[in-house]
Amino acid sequence: MALINLKTNLAKKIQYDRKDLSIERVNSAESNYDKFKPDDGQFIQKDIGERYRNTNADGGLFRGGIALQAERTLEDGRRVGKFLGTSKGKIFTLKQFYLQSQNASKNTRIYNPLSLLASLPNNISQQRHVNTGNGSLGGFLGGLIGFPSKGKSGKGAVTLFSKDRKGTLQVSYDGASINTQGQLGKLNANGDKLPKDFIKFRIRDAVNGKWIIFPALISGITDNSSAETTPIQYIGRPDKVYVYGGTDRSIGFSMKVVALNEGDITTIWEKMNYLKGLVHPQFKEFKNDTGESVGLGTRPVAPIVYLTIGDMFVNTPGFFKSVNITVPDNTNWETKDGLQFPHVCDVSLDFQYIGKETPTMLSKNYEGKVGEKVITDREARATATEEAKKAAEKKQAEISNDLTAGEVNLDITGNTSTQSNLGLNVIPTELG
């Protein structure tokens, strides 16, 4: 309301121009909308006041109603489709193809351009790559719509434990197909190679010449080395003197052994039986000095084994100080009579390391390329030391030859003069 002139008669009725403010607000909003043009560049445009359909006919199953969800999905599809048709959209698609091609998994390196549109409906998520499955044309086409054909497993450490794996991981005691070193890298008697994500793991019973091989999940590997010293304390000295006595090394690790079916129970627990026996002696024939047999089963033999874990330890000699088996509380048991054993067990092993050579500060503690480099460096160091020793001996011999080649002359007065081949004249003192 405007201010009224003080000279105006306040009692006089004042007339005002009445206008429809709602119409003015609409006209003002439309003029501002046309002025600033906020929809420029927008793929989907709506007029002011235009609303989406809404219905609760589905009883609230979909938020806002199924009609709203359907309309919004179609609208988003048109918007995304128009964007992908622009230059920016094409560059975006090319970037996705490149980024997806850098994926570590080979069967997920193809970008699926339909994944963006397929993920628009509510509560639906489509993977962004084409899963080629087994690599066939059917697997590729099926991956475009999210249903790749599944190939048989057996190519990796994880899939080898699935139900549809081909072949078997279990190897019987002594190994029916691994009686020679050349066959240790084979998966089964058919000669199938081990997957690349497997490491070597086997135990060789040196006394009986048998192999114990578990397809297991190894964890908690510890390699402990310690020095044995004897302290001596002299009277009047607060500190101690230590006398080095020797060294000791032990290796500990745990493994989880799994029987996937009834047929694996016998194979696994037979090997567990012989694994437990590796802490006991074996009694063999005893012979006297003349070679005559004194008696069978009378001479105890220590259970020496050769342990292989990857390339850290390859046929490393030693013996097991302890073999502990733990059955988890939540594991399944086979219920068939005579095969009532758990399908899963945890095994903890404590291995006493003997090694292949006398331990020194420069010894080879691990195998593989690491061990090869240690040996190479050690040989190079020994060669350099030998060459330095020969050079020192040669120098010493030259000095001795120089002294021996010197000439000593005596005159009648008893004076002597010595002249060496170095060109120096030495006049000694007069003899008494």
C-alpha cells in the first residue's frame, strides 16, 4: 500500500485498482523463462506446469506408481539416446571401450554399449562389459544381453573347486601319475597341465620313496632362524661374553584340505594317515659289518622328508617336528558307513630345516632364481678373492726375487758393500 498524502482526507474512501496477481505471476514467470531460455541444449523439454502421470493402482509396489516409473524410464531412454548420438556422446562411448579393454580379466574386456540403456529401469543393473563366457560366438552374443554361455571350469585355483570342474585335483598316495619328476607338473593321468595360478606343493617321503601331494590352500608360512649362544660372565665385569654355539631354522605353515565329494574322502584321509606317520620312525633290516642280515624290522630310521613350496623351498631336506590336524566345528561330515570323515580339515605343520649345504652367512637360503643369483654372486666373490690372493703372492715373489738377486762384495779390510739390482749401494758398518 502506497503512502497517503497527509493532506488527503482519511475519512474519504480510497479506490484502488484491483488486478489478478495470479495472472501477473504466470506472465512474469513465462517472460523470465523465455528470457533466460533454461532449456537450451536440453534433450527433453517440458512446459511449466506439465506433470508426470501418477497412479497407485499397483498398491505401492513401485515408488510413485508403475505409470510414473514407466514414463520416467522412457524419457530417460530418449535423453540418453540423444546424448549418445552427439559428438560428446560418441567420445564418451569410445572412452568406455578403451577403459574396458584395460580390464585384467580377458573375458570382460569388451564394453557393452547397451548397458547404459539397459540399466535405466528401476532396480535393474546391467554389467558394463560383454562377458564372452567360453569365448564362442554364442557366449559373445549372450553377453550382449547379459546371458553368456558358461564354460567348464578347471582353469584356475578357485574354479577348480567348483562342481562343474573337469578332471580331478586329488592325487592318491605316491601319485598314480607322478612317479617321475617329469610328471609332477601334470594335473592328472591324462597329462593336463596345472593352471598357471597354482604353485608347487609336495612332500617327499625319503625313507619309503613316496609322494604326498595335497591340493590345499596354504596360509601362515613362517621361516624362523635363530642363533644358539652360551653366555659367560667374568668376575668384575658387569657385561657378558657370548660364545657362538650354532644355528637353528624351522619352517611352519598351515593348510586347509577339502574333500569336495564322497570319492575324495578316501584319497584325502589316506594321505592324512601317512602324513601323520612322518613323525614316527620306520624300522628296516639291520645288517652287521660283514653285510649279514641280523633281523628284519630291528633298525629304526628317522623320518627324513623333502619339502617343496613354490620356489622358496624345492626338495629341501628336513623332518616334521609336529603334525596337527584340526576339524572345524562348522564343517560337513560324510554320513555313509565306513566314510564318516569330515570334508574339511586344517593342518598345521612344523618343519625342521636341515638344508643342502653347511649354513654360513653367504649360504643359499631359498631356491629358484633367487638362489641362483646367490650362488652366482658367491662364485664371483670367490673368484675375485682367489685372483687377489694370486696377485698378492705374485707381488711377494717379485720382492723376494729382488732381494735374492742383490750382490754382496767383501774386501780385505773386512768392509762389505752390497749392490742390488735396484741400483742402490749400501755400505754397512765395519765389522768388529
